[in-house]
Amino acid sequence: MTDRHLFVTDLDGTLFTDDKIVSERDLETLHRLRRSGHVVAAATGRSLYSFERALAAMGTNTGSLPLDFLIFSTGAGVLRSVENEIVRHLAISRSDVVRITACFEQLQLDYMIHKPIPDTHHFMFRTHGRDNPDFFQRIGLYHSFASPLTSNAPVFESATQVLAIMPPKVSLKQVAQIQKKLSEYSVVHATSPLDHQSAWIEVFHPRASKSIAAAWLANQLNIPPARVVAVGNDYNDQDLLVWAGQSFQVANAAPELKIGTRLPQSNNENGVTRAAQLAGLLG
């Protein structure tokens, strides 16, 4: 198929509705894209474990969702869905973790250090005792896999990411300052999927991002960037939307996100389907 496209959709707030399901119409759209010979991928900040848990809550699994690839952990990993095979993964070294956490300590930020792929759901955490409900909610969700970081606890030899969680109303200027301090890494700003207000500052390997992972995937598939269609809704989709040949934002996207075409349809109104229509992929 000479005009084969790579269609990449974000999950939370884009393909997933507010009720954390995929609408029947968007689900059929993904099936139609694949039947037409296009490659369908999802790009998410979720870890592989979190993604699988979300699907289990829907009563489905990775193999039954119409995806060819999953870009997970904000590009630190890529999964070939049908074979359930991780085909790309990146980690930061122990010395990198020490440098990143020193920065967060200086800024008095609460943070988590996540194990390498595929065990990213295991993490150590450090709190400075401030009011930070989103941080403690996340610890509660992963209580079986979370342990406090103490002076006696050895840091992982490598890690998928270091995540700082900041309370709501953090300015973009503050985020930019952190990104500048840690400019040798991939520093991704995302809105919390838990309270939809707090800021998550995620620090990854410098080659880990949604756009770099999508570019790697497109190169493997011999699909040029001009034939990549991306749709998203949040700050951590920005690099992907800038890189893709065609990009769309669902109506509920963050107001500051001004890349690509803003759709009138939200994640609750089949925005993914509308993006595929406007991109000319549904005939």
C-alpha cells in the first residue's frame, strides 16, 4: 500500500472518554483504519502495567484492542501489540537518577523513581511533607509496588523515569525553569490523569518522547513523517503534534495547546474519528 499512513492517538483525554472507555464509534474507526492498510498506534504516558490495567477495567486486553503498536511511558517503550513484544525500551542510569533527584531535592519537590521497563509500576518515593493530594493518591493506587526512599534504600541501577508531582496552578514558567535545569534529559510536562489539575514533571532518557518513538516506528515501517497523523489533548502530546505531518487536538485539549487543527469534537464526542475523517483516511 503506497499511501499507507501511521495514525497515532493519545489515550487519556483523547481516545479514552472521561469514563475511561473507548466509544464504539472510535473503536470501529480504528478497525477501519487497519482494514484499509494503515498502521494504528497509541502513544501514552501510561506505563505498560497501567495501560493493561485500564484495558482490564474495560473488560478487554491488549490483543483485542485494534492497535498495531503501543508507545508507552511517553516514548520510553514501544510494544508490538499483536505479538505483545517490547521492541524498543530506554532507561536512565543510576548516576542520572542521582542528578535528577538532586535537582528535585533542591526545589523541594515530591518525586518518584520508577524501575526500568517492563517493571515501571514499581517505584520509590520521596515526600517533603507538603500538602500534595495527587502525589499521595498515586501512592495509594500503587501501594503494593511503592516504597519510601530512605538514606538506607539503594537507588535502582537504572530507571525508566523520575516523576515529580506538583500541586495545581503551577505556571508554565516554573515548568520551563525545571526543563532548563534538566535540559540534558527529556523533560515532559503533563496534566495529572488522576485529579486533572496537578502538574506531572516526568524526566526520561534524552531519546524518550512520543515524537522520537513515533519517528523511530515510522522509520521501521518506511512511512515518511508527511504520512503520519497524530491526535492528542495535553502538554505531553506537543512534540508529537509538531512532528506529525497532520495533527489534531480534540476540543477538550489544554487551552495553551495551539498545535495543529482544533476539533469541535471532544474525547467524549468521537474526536479521534473526526481526526481520521479530516485526514482523509476513512474514504
